[in-house]
Amino acid sequence: MKTITKLITVIVLAVAAVAAGYWWGSAKSPSSIPASPSLSEASTPQDAKQGETKGRILYYRNPMGQPDTSPMPKKDPMGMDYLPVYEGEESPSGVPVVVTISTEKVQKLGVKTEIATLRELIRTVRAVATVQVDERRLYTVTPKFEGWIQQLYVNTTGQAVRKGDALMDVYSPELDTAQHEYLIARRGLQSVEDGGPEVLSSMQHLAESALQRLRNWDISETDLRALRQEGKVSHHVTLRSPASGVVLEKPAIQGKRFMPGEVLYQIADLSQIWMLADVFEQDLGMVHRGQSATIRIDTYPDKIFSGRVTFIYPTVTAETRTARVRIELPNDQGLLKPAMYGRVEFASSHSKDKVLAVPDSAVLDTGTRRLVLVALGEGRFEPRTVEPGMHADGYVEVLGGLAAGEAVVVSANFLIDAESNLKAALGSFGHNVPDPTPDKDESRSGTSASAPARHRGDGSIEAIDWAHATVTIAHGPIASLKWPAMTMDFRAREPALLRSLKPGQKVAFEMAEEPDGEYVIVRIHPIQPSSGSPVTRPASNPHGGH
């Protein structure tokens, strides 16, 4: 037990000694930043020198462009120093005030701008719809008495009928009895014409009651008039259409016995129909009663129908998150048939007043805020946080953060944003990002920029990707770039440089900066090769592109 305790004590002391040595080495490193309780004392001499010309240091930002700041100097997980932000360099939101890109690069990126103006935003809400029968124009023929169908005059589904047309002849003992009662009452009325007023009134009431009973059974006035004029019972009574329309259903069959309340015909008036549109719940606020709608039917691609919203149903379908909207429109030509499929468009205006708006493509969504790039001219762009409002067809309302007349980038704005992030990332390594496009005057005069400088380092190979000609190196500090010790992936300018290498080797290497800001290896060799002299393979194309 004592041996184990001693062993643990020795291990703890060894770890503490290694940590102390690492801390002492870091404290002596040129890139380290001494800890200090105050922000002014924590600034390096270089920061202090820049602070004299640039102003007071406000905070320190993440060198890789992440939305992370610190009031004190610190390092990110890769060991890179956070960059100081001076007064006037950044907006309160942490977005750089101005992104500068060369004019030639702006042209290559295809940057387009548009002026933010006041406009009336009209949003088009689109929905699918089906043709339905107007429920108020739907009729059924249901006898109120028992009987048998003697003859059918309308004997096919889909047949058009007009109001009052004969549908069928029926026989019913009840109808015979009612007719006999009426004729007896009428004869009795004639026989007591010379009687007293009370007897005359009673007979008249009896005759009217028998006639009203026939009316209640939906016997038409034409048949009742014939009964009064002829004065004889008709054993076959004709049932007539209650409205003009089309027969949708016809359960009636000649010779069939029917019971009271049984449906024999269903007739629909299709001169006016409904379109029931399924509108998504997020669009319901843009649809209201009385609003006009444009309808396109797949059957008639060259025709456009117009209707009007008359009702918005009070429920939402849980499965589809849609609500039904009723549109009424005339169908005089009978082109629209029930269950036809169509598409509906509602043109909705947010308000009658004009609002400040920019194209949808001008707004960059970072997830936490919305930005636009305001063009200041001469390749300068200002990222501006805006508050978006209503989205219309291709435009978005701007509630704040932008003024009318300012030009915003509507094309290639994400490329500008990527360019600014690249510059911020490379700037964190302690060097300036050159403009890859040489100045025209310098090109003509032959004084273009000289070949890029080479930077030397040493380290050990962690891994090699032969397919992509990349190597992972755990290298020490590189003083010329002010890089701390870290593990990074490098691309070899020539794949042949990696042929004689293997993981675990100690190597010395040289790298140069490409026009796009990437550092590539142009020379590499083992420090202690297994046999022979050090292998040196110079790059065959020192100015090769990425």
C-alpha cells in the first residue's frame, strides 16, 4: 500500500513539473500575452502602439470570425490570439464597419446593387383547390308518401332538367284517397250552396284541407288545377323537378317501390359553383372576405377564371396545417365540374401605404440576425443589421436599419461576406491579406509584386493524404508569421514532395502564400533521414495557383 502511495506521489510531482515547464516556456514565448487584471495593462506593446493611433481597445474578437468576444486578451482552442478591436473599427453588433474589396474583384464576382425604395408590397398567396357544388343550390326529390314508380321521364345520371320538368309518374293509394276526399268535399259544397252559412263554411274548410294535403305531398299546382277542372281522380300522379340543374344521383328505377323520405333524385344547379382552396395557416392572415382570386384549372390551361372569397372556414386541418377558403364564381358555360382540380392565387397587399423594401436576395440570414451589405462605392461595403418585415413577391419590408436611397448588394453578397471572413481569418495569423489582382498600372510598368516570401518551420508528420496531396504537421512556432505551435493541414504544391515521407518523421519545411491566401508547402525534407543525405525536392512551379 505504501509503494502505491509513493508511486502516485511521484507521478503527481512529475505532471506538476511538466506543467510548470510548459508554463515557463509559454511565458518566454514572443507570442504569449501576460495575464493582467486590467485591460490596459494586458495589452501588448504592439497593441499599445496601435492604440495610440487607432484609439482605445474596446474588446478582443475571435480570430476566426466566430461571434465570440472577450474584454481581456485570450487564446482560442487552436492557440491563436484574439485580435484587438479599436474604438471606431466595429459596429455595436460586432460586424466590421466596412469591408473593402478591390474594384476588379467586385467586377469578377458580378456584384449587383439596387436602391432601397418605398414600394407597395403585394404578396401572392398560392393554394390548391377543387371544384365543389354550391350547397345552397343542391336539391333532392324525396316523396312524403308510399308508392310505386310507374314511368321514368328522367332516367339517366347527368341529364339536365329545368324547374317543373316531369321526372316520373307514381301510383300511391294515399294519393287516391286524398283526391277522393277533395272531390267528395267539393260535391258536398255544391250540394249545400242553399244551406246556412255555418254548413257552407264547414264544407269549404273540408275541401281546402283535402287540397292542402295534396300540396303538402309536393303535388304540383298544374296537377291540382287539372284535378279541380276535370273533377276526377288520377291514379298516376306526376312528380316534377324542384329546380333547374343536373341530375347527380338517380336511385329511382322504374317499377321500384319507395317509402316516405327515400331519395329518388339529387339535382344540382351548377350555374354557380364553389372553389374550396386549402391555404396554409401562415398565409391565412393575407386572405380575407371579399378578396378577389384568380383560378387556373388544369383542364383549361389557356383560361383564367375569377372569383371572390366569401367564407374562411373556422378550423385548421391538423395533418396538413391548412384551412379551407371558399371562393364563389359563375359557371354559366358549365365548364367547371365538381371535383375538378385547380390552383388559386390571392393577391394581397400588406397595407395601402408604401413601405421601404429591398429584394429578398439582399438579406443575409446568419441565424441570429439579418444583414444587408450597403454599397459605399469604390469597393467598400458596410454590413448593416436590419429588421425585416413582410415578405412579398421577391421583396422584403425593412422595418429598421436602412434608409431609403441607400444601395444594397443583391447579387454575390454571400461571396463578399465569405471574402470578409477569409480576410479576418488570415489576419488573425498576424499578416495582411494581399489583393490577388495586381494593379493595372503596376502591370504595365513591370513593377508588379515580387514572388511571395517563404516561411520556414519544423515539426513532425501526423498523417499524409496521398489522394489530395496534403500532409498534417505538428509544427513549432513560426516566427516570421507569428504563428504559435499547432497542428495544421498543409497542401503540397507538388505531390512528388510527399513521396519519400511517412508519418512520424521529423521534417523541416518551407511554405509560401498562394494568391488566394492559402499557405502551401514548396520544400520539405526529413531532419534525420533513415539513410543517405537529406532529401530535398524543390518545387517546379513556385508560382502555381491554388
